[in-house]
Amino acid sequence: MARDRGEKPVVHTKKHLARLERERRQTRILLYSFIGIVILVLGLVIYGYLDMTVFQLRQPVAKVGDTTITTAEFQARVRLERTRLLNIYMQYSQLSQLGLDVTSQLQQIQNTLNDSTTLGQNVLDQMINEEIIRQEAAKRGITISQQELEEAIQAAYRYYPNGTPTPTVTPTEITYPTLSPASLALVTATPLYTATPTLAATLEPTATPTLAAETTPSAELTATATLEPTATFTPAPSETPTAIPTEGPTATPFPTATPYTLEGFQSEYTKSLEQITKSGLTEAQYRQLFETSLLRDKLMEMITADVPREQEQIWARHILVADEATAKLVLERLKKGDDFAKLATELSQDPGSASKGGDLGWFGRGVMVQPFEEAAFNLKNIGDISEPVQTQFGWHIIQLIARQMRPLTADEYAQAKDKAFQDWLTKARDEYKVQTFDYWKERVPAEPNFNTLATQAATGQ
């Protein structure tokens, strides 16, 4: 019929067919390319999601021997620590509303929360130490029974089904050696023994307490646990080498009467667990914190069994001035016979000791800053006076009043054991071939934070 209308049949030449084939081929290439691009983009999106939610969380931020500490575990512990700090902050805020000046404590917590790298480092170090403790305890055959674990958890929530335990430690009377006539000739009265020298803002102890979480877990780790504020210790300028930050309101140091029944304890524990799981920690991991704390206590007793109960200590006094020239003038006056105590009262820039003739009391090694300690302990004879000694606080003239092997107080002995254990932990890092991976710094959670508190307050959560 087409021919009747005068239409000519379409004739497909080879050139025309080749062009049509080429166009079909180009269309297929464009279609496949588009599909490939879509698949690639989807793949990258899916991989990015899986990387953030699965792959990265499984990556180790540290290794202790063959055991890894994963990103997920690390992030959960950081969130838990941030929650703990926010809890303490809220407690301090309540104290400030009662008229107490806790500005410095609040500021310290704010600084800690804002410094994610330092906070993350503290948490990571803590987790590494915990893993070392677990592995070393296993090596030494140290175990924790289920009963011990349950009692530790119950005690953290102040639940004592068998009655409130009573302290069994009996104070031990300490007898100190008498002073030599040479020492007595230098001073008119023997200073009361103190754990730290009576120096104001001059010489700092080498270890400074921080707000980092301790190994021992407690109910204060959670947002629902009740914290009982205790009286905070604010040392007077003349009583301590430096202003030491207070760690904040803590649980009552000694167990109190059981506040509730088994059902009450279980209810509080369940509420706490709900908050803890929001941080990413499982119940098993939370209970492991208590177990590790108990292992630490047993391991520490074993490792520190040989820590001596006495220590070489010196009794010294000093004069602090601003520059070397002044220090040399003071030294010349002392050599000419001027009274040390009178010069200290007159010239020393240390307000904590100047009023007492420069008297620092008794102290052992590891208390004063290194240049001061080295110069003081290098004095050989009673009454010897040092050459001018420079520290970051100024220039010191030091006099040795006495040197003795002195018994440690209970607090000092506990500090000595803790130092010995910390020294062991530091060395154990090499033995256990500890590795850390720097990308942890990019994975430190910034929540919960003060915005979280504001949101919870606004929503009534």
C-alpha cells in the first residue's frame, strides 16, 4: 500500500547501518557509565556509613600484647567519664547555690571537658592499665569470686545485706627517733610531723591530682546515682606546697547504714544501667570495671609487699628570693653569722614558711621539685647551707636541720605503695608491648556535654 502512495522504500546503506550501530553503542556506554557512577556513589555512601558505624568502631586504638582496645570500647569509656565529670559539676553547682565558693573546681571540670585530647589520653591510659592488670593477675593466678564481685557492686550502691561493715584497721602508734644535739641547737622547737612540708606556693609535689577517673568504679559513674557531697579540703597557704585541686563530691568514705532493701538496690542498679548503656557500655563491661578494681587491689598487695615502712627524710628550712644576686647576698650574711630564721622571716618570699623562719618540716624524696630536692639531700652535715639553687619559683638558700630514717604514717605508706605500683605499671607497658594508634585523637567523643545538660533540663529528662 505504501508504494501506491508513491513512497519509496527506506534503503539502509552500510554507512547508515554503521552509524546506527555506533549510536546504539554510545547510548549503551552512557547508560552503563551512569549506572556505574550511581553504583559507585552508593557504594561510597554505604562504605562511609559502615566505616563510621562498623569498621572504625572495630579498629584498635591500643594493643596490650595480643589484646586490642577497640574504638567502640574507648568511646564508651570516654562518654562514661564525661558523664561522671558532668555529675560532679552538677553537684558543685548545687554547692555554689548554697553560698560555697567552688569556682575553681567548676572551672577545672570545664577545662577538662573542653580539652578532648587530654581527657581521651587519660581514659586511654586508664584502659591500658586495666588490661595490664587483668593480664598480670591471670598470669599470677589471681581471681575474683562471684561473691566478691557482687559484694563490691552492692557496696558501691551502699547496700549491705549482711549489715554495715565496721572498720577493722587499728591506728598504729608511731615513735620517731630523737633529734641529735646538733639539730636541736639549730632550732628551738621540733616541728609537728606532717606528710608534706609546710611550704606555700613555692615547691610543688611532683605528682598533681587530676579529675581523671580512678580504676575503682562507683555509683557516681552514672547520671542517676546519688552523690553525697562531703566537706571539701581547702588547705591554708601555710599548710601545703601548692593549691591542690579537689576531686569533688564523692561517696561517703565509710559505709553507712543500709538505706534500702534488696528490691531498692536492684531498682537503683537498673536505673544506673540504663544510663550506662547510653554511653555504649554493656552490663558485662560495667561489671568488669568492678572486677578489675578488685584485681588491682589484690595485685597491688602482691607487688608492693616489699615496700619499706620507713624512709630517709630530712628536716630543712630555706630562704626564697627573686634572683641570684640577692641569693648570694643572703648567703654572705649567713656566712658572717646572721641568724637563718630571722633572715627567712625578713627576706623570704615564701609566705608559707617565712613566718616560721623558713621551716619546711620533714620531707622525703619525690615531694619537692627536682633541683630543690637534689640540693637539699646533697647536704651532708647538720647545719650545712647550700649554694643558691634555682627552681621555677626563684632562688633558694637551704639549710639542713636533721636527717633520719623515719617510720611512715598510714597515709604515707599508702602513698609509697601507690607510687611503687604506678612505677610497676609504667615498666609493665614495655613487657606487655603496649601500642597506641594516634587516630584515637580524632575519635574522642565530645558528648555528653553542657548542651546535653541544658537539653535534659529543658525536656525534663
